[in-house]
Amino acid sequence: MVWAKVSDTRWERPVDGLEGYFVVMANVSASLCEGREHYTLFSKIKLETGSEDVTPALKHAWKQIRYEQPQVATIVDGMKKVYEVPDEKALEEWLESTFVVSPASDAEELYQSVKPIKQASLYYLPKSSELIFRGHHHTLDGTGVLLFWHSYLDALASPIENIRFGDEHARLAPVMEETLGYAEQPTQEQSDKATSLFMSWAAAMPGVGPVSKLGAAPSGRCQNTELVFPTQTTKAIVAACKSKGFSVTAAVHAAYIAAISKHADPESKLAEYVTAAQFNLRPYLPEPYSTSKHAVSVYYTPIPYKVDLPTSFSDIAKSLHEYYQTTFKANAEMLELKGHFTRVLCGAVQTPEFLASPISKDALVSSLGVAERYVQREYGNGIKVTDLKLGVDVVMGMSMFFFYTFRDQLRLVYSFNDGFEEPENIQKYLEEVQTVLVEELLA
């Protein structure tokens, strides 16, 4: 799955299993929902720059990012990733179509009016001093978005004046297995293990879930409801988790399980929680692939997780903590199995049997940890990041529940579709997560 030169200006490689999964899901939703693609990532930052007219600098930094991380300008053709080295005219056309200065009053207004994108795009909102990034999930992942912001703001603070395209293809992101030297084809044992791992998840789905009209109503608007914890509450939760021996990630995930169990659809499987836990794999990759120099890449994986219900918050948090800590750490066998597992996933979602199976109505849970590990609060030339939000377009299929801390505040973002779920219910779930954390950790 290496990048191959197919003309003087065109480079291609096959998508890997997880990229392929996102391509398939995007194509299915686009065909059914007027071109709207499931899993398109959305992120905003609010900036202070100290400059009256920052637009030219923002646009130049976007061009610089394309040069430094050309994957941001890739497209998908079938099940291939494609990059075209631009001439001057093509570069200007790309800038014109992907760097947008918007008259919207803020990010929320823009989000409700944006059209489907062909490539990753950046929007600048002068009225609110916000930047919005939108990119396909087959182009990058959630941690990659935070790393992208770091690379972009670095470029804004330290611009390269004379950028000459032509050699940037050397920096296209390889598939993860290539960076680690793993074989593309599995052994029979690996193939059997990957299939068994997938089936352990697929056969158990769906588990407990909230009330939803998913599968029984048309798609509505994509929304990203946010709840931000006070600073003191966040610090107290972090301290309590340390004293109890589990991570904040495990605690918030456990609190989400408690919340949806309390508000569960009585018709769902109440005796088991079933999900695909999300793992950022960059810590296991060699440099530069583990760094922000390859922010625009898909270097993570979902892995099945199940727990019987009812189970106490503390027991679930400890179970999740062990799962997050040990699934890949010092486990080379599992790291190598990842690629084969995601290819099984990609193949399965293209079968009529999988598409006809019941859909999980709970959200996929994704922890991004401490955002400042990836994106700084301040950069050179007086650039400050005062707010940060990340979500995803839920067009059809599962919702997403993101959480992370930024500026010492725990932030929960529930990405959902209001054709399937009521906004007031989503707000209730987030408030219930907060209540569980406070009662279990701070009481």
C-alpha cells in the first residue's frame, strides 16, 4: 500500500482498512442524503492574533500546510488515495475552493449552512475570530485534527516565504503498517484472529442504547452539543481519578455508560454494553510519524469492548482503564493485528448482511486526552488560542461522543443527528455524565 508515481504529477496508493471503512460509510451516506458524508470531521479554534487584517497570513499558512503535509489536499478515487502536484493555476484553484472567508457570525451559524466538501477545507470567520477546519475521516483522525492545528499555527507564526511545489510527495503519509515494517498479507493465524475479533463485536451488537429513531426516520441536521466543566470541578475530577487509580478517560467513558443505562431504550439489550473503543496509535510509531509532521493521517484504530450490566461505576472505570492501558502497550502482536482487523471491518460493512443488521444507538466514545499535548495555547507573534471544539458530521449511523480537556476545563461534545435524536435528550445525557462524575468522584 505504498505511494506510487503514476505520472509526472500524480501519486496514488490504495486506502488501508480503516480509511476504506470511512470511504464506504461516506459513499453510502452521500448516496442517500444529498451528498452529505458521514464522519466528516469539524473543528473550530478561536484566535487572538493582534493583527487587524490577518486573512493573507491565514491563507499563506494554509498553502504552507499543503506543502508540508500534502495529504491535506488528497482526494479519493474509488478505493485509492490520489495526490496531484499542483502547477500555479491548480494551486490557486485549490486555495480558492478550500480557503473560505465566511460572513457567518460564528462557527455554529457556519456549521448549519456548509455544503459537502471534496477536500479538507479551512474557513475564517472575521466576525468571531474563529477558524473552522473540516476534513474527511479517511484523511485524518481526531488526534490528527489537534496536531493539524499545531502545525497550522506554527506555519502562521513562522511562514516560509517562497514555497515551490514539486517535492512534497515525499511527505505523503504512508499507511501505519508501512511505518512499522509489517507484512501487508496476514498469516492464516492472524487472519483467523482478526476475523474472530471482529465477530466478537459484530455478533454482540447492539448493546444498551438510548432512545433513537435511527433506521426509522430520515436524516436531519448534524449537531455538536457541548458541555464545558468549570475549571475547579475539572481539577477535582482529575485529582480524584489519580487517587482511585484510573484515568480520566476511563472515568468519563464509565460515566457515559451509566448515563445511557439510566436513559436506555427499554427495547435495547439492557444486560450488556458493546462498543468499539478508540485508540490513538501514534505513541507506538517511529518519528516523524508519531509527531505533528504527520498530523494529516489516520493513525488510530477501534477495538471491540464489552461489559456486562449492571456493574458499578468504579468497576467499569477500572475495567476500561486496564483495557485502554494494556490493549496495545507492550503488545506488538495486537499492533500488527490492527491492520488485518480493520480490513475485515472494511470488507464487512460492504456486505448486505451487515448493512441490514441492527444499528447501535449509543455513541462511539473517543477521548482526545489533554489537548495541550497536541496544540499549544500560545504561538509566536502573539497568537493565542482561546477556545477549541471538535465534533463530526453524523449523517446516518452511530453518533460520536468526544471528550478532552483544554485550558484546564473538561469538555464533552456529543455529535448527533436531530432527525434521529432530540437535542434536549442529548443535553440530558451530557448533564447526566457530569452528575455521575461529581457524585462518584467528588461526593
